[in-house]
Amino acid sequence: MRARVLPVAVIAALVGVPAGWGLAQLTSPPQDPPAASSESRAWAAPSARPAGEGKAAASSSPSAASAPASPSAKSAAALTKAVADAPRVAGQPIRAAVIDAGSGDPIAQNQGDKPLPPASSLKVLTGAAILSTLDADATLGTSVTAGEKPGQVNLVGSGDALLGSGASDPSAVRGRAGLGTLAEKTAAAMAPDAASGAKVPARVTVTLDDSLFPEALNPAWPQGDLDTGQMTRLAPLAVNSAFTDESATEGPRVSDPGMTAADSFARSLEKRLSERAGHPVSVAAVRGKGSGSGGRTLASVQSATIAEQTEQGLLDSDNYVLETLARLAAAKSGHPATSKGVQDFLAQKLPDITRYPGDVRAVDASGLSIRNHVTPRALASAVRTLMTSSNPHLRAEAEQFPVSGLNGTLASRFQAPGAQGARGYIHAKTGTLNATAVLTGYTTTADGRLVAFALAYTGVEGALPDAKAALDQVAARIVAAGA
């Protein structure tokens, strides 16, 4: 496994290479990056090629700025052949688009203008729409306000789907804001000390205010995905993306994330209030019927930034996180925080991101619905938009794509002999539905060409493992092009 280093080749491609720089400066191993914290990003592995490693290691990964103005005839022919020779899976041909990341010119395609359900590759587009709408450096506060009567408090969600149940963890994205810390702060506000004379009643009610999202489910989500936990009811607060196992990044989810979070908070508050009051205090959570944000704020905790949550959602392909953030972005754009509002928001934003207005139809933000349709050329163009954007957060989204054979949803991919040579060279987002497999991302060819691509098979129900293996092999041939 290759060491993780800063993606200097990609950065240089975006900002231009300073005079006097050559391949040695672009691809020489940098110093170890600092450990990730709330102030620094965790950078993904680059596509820099260690000398002598793998079939495609004859050339390092230069930037688009240092590469020829157009693809060499050798690499262009090899890219065309890689797509043309892609195997059929369950009788279905590959749908593919490969474009030059510098110029945006098409290099190779097969049915690249035919739409298909993009599955989780839609998150590439959704992430870009979110980061170009919300303040990427902003955080989401979960707060407690005073109720109308003594012994009544309101738990108010503002969109943090990655709460922790315990203490806040400033070094984490999942659990940056903790309900245990919120309970401790709330107890301190309700019973500061004995000298204050504040009396804590024997019974306290926590009223959940989840009114920010007036609709919990998107009608386009298949019932089977709800049953298996691919998605559940959306609430403007949830403990670790509503997974039943708080340490998980996939698996079953709770049926009512908002009340699950409220119950967790109530248990923590009961313990801390009882300790401060010197007598047993019973705390129960109930769902409110309206907004509870108007009372005096007693305590609050802050999430990781919007950018960090978006990147985490992309790395883990987390449906819940992306759907939650999309509702916040829809509301920021003047649409309701509903499934229809998200559809209207994406219809407004995606044409500029994909450059192909007629090639995209999004009915959700996560890609769960088979009613979503995107062409491979639109997906590849969206990747290029991220890489060449003047918005540093959009560029960071591309840098945070999972890396082939190393992390995220690609950690276990590229294991077959025909694909192993591409491990560590490809940044891509996966997408999988019952009959569709998609791989969307970017890499550098063996002769240094920075390319964006989208590869997909659809109509392959029962043959998904074969489809994924074929996608990995085609992507590996893209990496080797021009050798």
C-alpha cells in the first residue's frame, strides 16, 4: 500500500505550475502532512506514481498545465481502446465517457450520452451543489432552549446528522458535537450551583423540535432500501447518521432518528441534573408540535464544518448525511426543506455543474431512486467542474474522493490481477443499485494526461460483482494508457 501524501499533482493542475517547476518538483515525496484536526483537512492519497512501481509507473503524474495541450495520439488511442474493449456484463455494454481534465474535450466514449440511474455517483453532483450554496466553513448548532414553564426545555435541531451520544470530540467529524456535552452544559445552566438558589424540579420534560424538516421521507425512495437501512426518516438531528450501531458507517438505521437522539439526550441530562440537584430527577423526551427555538438558549454544541461533513458523506457514501445537507441547501436557496424542494434546488444547480442541462434528472440527493437519470458525459464533466473550480471547497471535494484500493468505498476494490496495478492511482466515487454499477472520478494516464471519467453498467441485475470487476479493469487500462 502506498503512503498517503498531498495531492500536489492535482493542486498544480488547478492553479498552474510556477515557472521553473518540472516533474521532480511536482512528484517528489512531500513531508508528512499534519494530523487532521478541526482546523486542518485530511488529504486523500494522490495519483503520484512511485518510480518503478506497477505497469503504468513509467511516468509520474504531472499536472494538466505541464502536459501537452491535447492528448497524445498514443494515449488517446489507448483510452479509446480501453473503452472499446470493455467486456459486456450480463449482455450489457459499458457506458463510458473519458474527457481531458484540462480542456474538457472528449477523448473516448461509448453510449456516453445515454442516461442511466447514477446510484451514489449522484453524490458527486449533490456535494458540488451543497458546497456552492452553503457556507462551507459554517457549523451546525444543536441547542437547548428554555421552555414555557419550569422543568421544560426544548431540544432544537438545525441539521447535524453526525451527532455523538457522549462527549463532543473536537478531532472527529462524526461526533464533533456530543449530546453528552450538550446535557452537561444544559444541567449547568439549569442548576449552576447551590448558591444560585435554582431549584431543579423532580420531573423535567425535553421537547424535541424537529420542525426544520416538515417531511421525513422522499416518496421516490424504494421501500426495500428503507427496510434495509439504506435510508430512514430524515430529521434535523441524528446520532451518527441514524445507524443503530453508533460506531458504524453502514448497516441498519433507527426508525425515528430525531426521537432516538432526544431520548439519548434525556438520559444524559437526567444523570447530570440528578448529580447537580442532589436528588433524583426524572427526564423524559417528547416530540413537539412546533418550533421551540424562541426561548432563551441554555446550551449548544457545534458540528464539524459543512465542508467536512460533505467530504465525510462522500467518503463513506452516506445517504443520510447528503440528503440532510441537501435539504439545508434547498432551504438556503429559497426552496422548502422537503424532497420536492431538493428536486427543485438540484434542477437549478446541476446544469452549471454538469455542463449538460438536458442530461440530468435528480429526484433525490443520494442516488437511491432508480428514477434519477444522468449520462456518463455529464458525470465526467461534473468531476472536471470540481477540479477546475475557483471554489477551494469544490476542489477539495474532488481531492477527497475515495482512492482505489486504499480507503472509503474503494478500499476493497481493484484486487484482481488485471486491476491491481491501478491501486492508489484513481480517485473515484462508486455507485451501486440492484442492476447498476458506476465508477466516476479522475486519474492520470501513464504519459501524464489528467483525465476525468465515468464508467457504468446498467441492466446487470444478478451480475454486480462481475460489473464492478469489469469497471476496475477498464479504469486500470485508463491509468496505463500511453505507457
